[in-house]
Amino acid sequence: MNYQVNIGADDQVNVKVEDLSEPLSFPVEAYLSPEYARQEGDKLWAKVWQHAGRVEEIPNVGDYLTYNIGRDSIIVIRTAADTIKAYHNVCSHRGRQLIDAPPESNGVRGNRRGFVCGFHAWRYDLEGNCTFKLDEQDWKGALSDESRTKLPQVRVDSWGGWLFINMDLNAIPLREYMDEAGDILDPFELGKMRYKWRQWVIFDCNWKTAIEAFMEPYHVAGTHTQMLNNGDYYAYSAAYGLHGVSGFDVRNTGNGVKQASTVTRAGKEGKDPRISTYELQNEIYTTVNNASTTETLVNAARRLVDELPEGTPAPEVIKHWLARAREDDAKRGITWPTITPEQQGKAGLAWSIFPNMSILQGITFALCYRARPYGDDPNKCIFETYAIERFPIGAEPKTEWVYAEATKEKWGLVLSQDFSNMAAVQRGMHSRGFRGTLPNPHQERKVTNFHRNLADYMGAGALRLLK
């Protein structure tokens, strides 16, 4: 696909930007403009697939959840054992929400056999049919056409255990939308994982500022300095159509050859891998809210120094560690998926699913992020983080969304450090002294890919070549 790149103030030329390897910039209008924020509703959110929850949240007929995006509210409900449907959360009579879902609630969950409007008691069944209209005869037959009163339907589908909705009834299928990203992540069997914990906050930055904070490890050296003792974080970043992936790389003058790895890896090069692997896993687990790895993996890493002789090469350490962790989980009733080294390498460290989803995946876990606009305010967003993990059947924890202020005590050290950046970036982009973005051409391609796709939807904010 050709993307329009601005060169200079007025000169524009169509160039093919595939690998995003050139130094590029993009305007800050997308973060700051109230008008841009208003137009996102029609041009972006009404057109894209976006995840609204997890399938596990609505296991029984009548179970539902609401999903708010900007000014829109969507009901996702299980209407049969094998059928899930979605509707706009609005009564066809006078527009009252059928289920009260204020932004500060982060959605509502429950079970219904139908919907009753709290204003004039109009009723709807699970199929969206209006089954009762008070004094219907007063309309003189004008309501006999069910298209006037049936709940407006929204497309819904699932992938990886997530429920996705799309308000565009003519949109491409979800699987086609996921493209290669879905194929690459399928071996991880994310649909078999369950919530471990989930938190959210209303935060003082644009939703794009928030989600971009998790698109690259390039910020580790400046933000999470404590992590440098136990790991190397030079990274690559690559585009896959709408989506993108990042992974660990080798730093040299030519940017090296990609050597992708997930967070399941040895620790810092040059240290005893038996020790550094445990130190890295333990640090991640304790500073990222018991996520980004699992207790099983940490405990198996702790035993490496006792189970392997000094001098064991790092690849053998990793092989032994994962084999022991797999055995430990098997004893608990947890079966690992079969993922080849090639599949693991191609999957990298973390994926950005356009427009607002981030997945940092492992063999038995994932740490995920979602950011959404808070109404039309370009300087606020709803930000969510949650961990999913493999559990023995029936042993998964019972979780709910928990509102948590953006503090170290509530979110852990690493995420609280990320929060400090998100707010400061949003304030800084308002500065008259800010000349514009300078994303790293090698390590932040997920960000530039995000903006070229965003510009394609919005018709504004094209990438600019830095010359």
C-alpha cells in the first residue's frame, strides 16, 4: 500500500513505506486536538475491530458486559450456549441507555433474560426484538416495522479468548483483520488463559500517549533503570500490516541481525546464566505486579544453580529451566502448548494490535494493556492493565475490574514508572518548545506504523520524512 509522506511544509510525495527504516516524524495533533478527538469516533472507533472483554466473562446464557468507547456504549451478551451477540446500548424509543454504563464504571456486568428500559418500560429480548411498547396503538401502526424498534446490532467475534466488536456492519472479518498477527500468536493458545488480576484508572493523558508507552522496550534504559542490572533491552520493532511486534535484538553499528526473544529468556550477558535467569525472572515478577512471568517459572529458575553445573551455556540453561517448569506445571494440572523455537522467535516480545491493544505474551501467561478515550477529552483516557495465565481447570481466581490510583503501591514499581512518563509526555507535547516527534527508526517502528495506519483512517497526520 502507498502511504503519503509529507516532505517539507507543502511538498508531498507518494512513497512506499514498508519497513519504516527511514527517520520519520508525525504531528502531535492526534494527541492534543479536541476536534481530532471528536472525529475519532466516526473515523476510527466506528470502523475498527476492538476488544471489549474476554469470553470467560460471559459463560452463561444471559451473561453480558458493556463496553464504552467515546460516546458509544455496546452490550455484548451470550444469547445461546454457542452464540454471542452485541447491540448498541440504547432504547429505540427515546434513546435512554438500557443498561446504565457511566464512564467511571468501566463497564457493567451481569445476567439478563431481556432488557427493560428504565424510562418508559419498553422491553427487548436477547435477540434484540422489541417485545413490548407501552400503548403501542398510539403510534397508529407506525411501529409495526420491526426495523424501527429492534436494537441496532454490532458485529462481534472472538480471537485468543478476547471478545471483539465492530460497529461497521460491512467491516472485514476479524480473522482477516488480525492477519499475520493472529497466525503468529495462535500457537500460544491465549484463549485457554484466564484473568489473574485486572486494574484500571482514568489518567491524564491521551489514549495514544498511554498505549504507545508499551509499544517498545527502548524506554527501559531511561525509565526502568533498575532492570538494566539483570537484562539487556536493545530491541527491534517491526510492522505487520495494521499491527506490530517488538523483540530483543543485538546492538551494533549496523543495527545487527534480529534475534527475537520473548520475556522468557536468560538474564544479562556475561553473568552466570543460572543466576542471571533467576534474577531477571524474580525482578520482573516482583516489580510488575506478579506478572510478565509466572510463579512456576520463577521457582524453576531459583533451582537452576542447584540443578546445573557452573559453566553451563545459556541455551542449555534455558532449555533445562523451561523443561523443569513444564514438569512442575504438569503436576498442577497445567498443560503447556507446543511452541517451536521458530514460532517463539517469530512471536517476539510483545504485540500491538491496532488500534489500542498491547499483548506481552509468554508460553503460559500474558500481560496486556488497553487504552481508550475518555469521552472527547484529548487529555484524558481510560487505561487498563491485566494479567492472564494458565490455571488448573476450575482453579482460576475470581476477578473483577478494580479501580486503582496510579501509584507504586497499587500498580507496582515498573507500571508506576510508566505512568510518570505518560502524564509528563502529554504535558510536554503542549509545549511551544516541542519541535515534533523523533521516533527511533529501528526500535520504535511499532509507533510509526501505528501512526501511518491511524493517518489512513483519520485522513490526517501523515508521516513526515526527516531530511
